[in-house]
Amino acid sequence: SSVLTNSLRPVILAAARSPRCEHAITRAPLSRQVVNRFVAGRERSDAIAVVSRLLDDGRYVSVDFLGENVTDAGSARATVHEYLSLIEELGKFSGTLAPVPRVEVSVKLSSLGAELNTDVAAENARTICAAAQSAGVWVTVDAEDHTTTDATLATVRSLRADFPWLGTVLQAYLRRTESDCLAFDDARIRLCKGAYNEPEAVAYIRREDVTASYLRCLDILCRGTGYPMVASHDPVVIAAAARMFCGVERFEYQMLFGIREPEQARLVAEGQHVRTYVPYGSAWYPYFMRRLAERPANLAFFLRSVVAR
Ligand code: FDA
């Protein structure tokens, strides 16, 4: 299956960026169930219903309003407004930032206009952080493709001067990430493997190399003074993290909505903090395609549901 994943992955990830594929797939008679396996729904109310259920089950959550690569200022503003409404609703579940808020939002700077102007995106992110801080909600900035990494980390660094609790994502498949972990070893860092189609010049390609890099990065974060967040469904990573976390004061596990639910429940039962990433919104296409690319079984599930109709 890993041979299949390796050969299909770049094809699916290329389709994730193709407007023609997006047009075809978003208009295909997809059953709601297929998309809703990974996405909480289209509306904010769908996300809030899922959040409420997950919190009742002892999970923590990070809610993502789906959208990326926004190319006009008006859409970026609309995204900010959606986040402000979301934060207001999530604040009812939280109340205070201390010690660890159960609710968080995740945001992509490209959904706040970073492709148009990084300063505008940074100001939009600042507006979101200020609202989140007063609502007792955390914010973590997602990692996008490697061409955006420098700008994203520069924005996060400057926002952390005012919002030291602000988190960001680092992607272990990038060759640069060990040094980024050192630079951010006092920060709240969500470490993931990385979900984009990256060239070998900047990224490890073989699964074993990505996992090895992940463990080196996690080791750096565990020796730092920050708050490591292990965002992975990989049993090898989760077992290694359990060992490395000995002696680390604050840390958490994170997984995506709809993926390895029994494992998420098992960690909660063990007394661990598990934060589930809950995406919602109508711009589900690229997110959904990245999930398909991660696992041939997901692709087969998707194709069966399309063909069966
Ligand atoms: P890996 O892909 O090696 O999978 C290990 C095992 O986990 C599989 O064998 C299977 O059992 C299970 N599994 C994994 N993916 C599955 C799926 N889609 N469906 C069903 N089972 C699956 N990426 C990024 O580039 N930028 C970002 O900002 C983020 N943010 C983010 C937040 C959170 C909370 C998580 C958990 C992940 C991300 N990611 C991300 C995605 C991440 O980079 C990566 O693509 C996926 O987590 C898959 O990698 P794993 O480490 O889970 O292992």
C-alpha cells in the first residue's frame, strides 16, 4: 500500500490544486457522507454541534474555517468576520486562556490574503488573535506549501510578541524544520509530517525519512521550554512521543476529525490531552483531496461511493 500511496499521492495532490478537477469533483453527485467523513459540515452551526459532542467526550478541539489561497481583499475580510463569529461562539465553551483552553481555532494565512499582501494577512491574523485572547480561545497558524514557510514564520514571530500563546505548525517532511524547531523551541508547536506535494530539494520524500525527521524534530521540541503538540495518526510516532514526553510538563496529542477515532478515545481514556482538528465550510475541496492523498483506502472509499451512484 505504501507503493500505491507514493505513486498516487503526487497525482491526487496535483488534482487538489487544479481548478478543472475541483469543478468536476465538487459538482459530482458526492454523497454527503463521503465529505462529511472528514468535514464537520458546511455551516458554523455544524461545527459547533461537533465541538459540543467532542468536548462532552473529553476531547479538546481546534476549529478550522475551510478556505485557502484567497485572492481578493473582500474574501479575506469575510474570512476574518467568520472567524470572529466562530470565536464568539467557541468562547462560550472556554472562558479563560489559563491553564490550557479546550477550544482553539486554526487558520491559514492564505485564507487571510497572504498571497495578495503578507502585511494585510498579518493584520487580519492580529485581529483574530486579539478576539481569541479575550474569549479565552487559542489560535494556531497552519503550515501551507514550502514557498510560504518563511513569510508564515515571520508573521508568527512578530505576533508572538503580543500573543505569546500563539501556536504554529511545523512540517517534519521539510529539510529545514529541525532548525525551525530549534528557533521555536519556546513556542507552542504543532508538529505534523506535512501534506503538500513538495520537491525533493526541500523535502524528504520516503516515508521512513519523514518519520525519522519527525522524531528528531520532536526530540528538539521536548528538550525546549515550549508546548509540543504531536499532530499525527501514525502509531510509530504516537508510541515514540509517549516515551519522549516523560518529563515534559505541557504537551498534547492532536488528530483530525474522522481519523482513527478509537485511538483518540483510547488516549483520552489514558488521561491524555487530545485535540481534534475540526474543519467546516463549503471550501472543502483541497482539504478533502489532501486526506485522500494520505491513504489509498480513503481514495477507494471515495471512488466506490461515486461509482455506486
Ligand atoms: P501517516 O500518513 O504516515 O499515517 C499513519 C497511519 O495513520 C496510517 O497508516 C493510518 O492508519 C492513519 N491515517 C493517516 N492518515 C489517514 C487518513 N487520511 N485517513 C485514515 N487514516 C489515516 N499538514 C500540513 O501540511 N499543514 C498543516 O497545517 C497541518 N495541520 C494538521 C493538523 C493536525 C491536528 C493534524 C493531525 C494533521 C495536520 N496536517 C497538516 C496533516 C499532516 O501533515 C499529515 O498529512 C497527516 O496527519 C497524515 O500524517 P500522519 O502523521 O497521520 O501519518
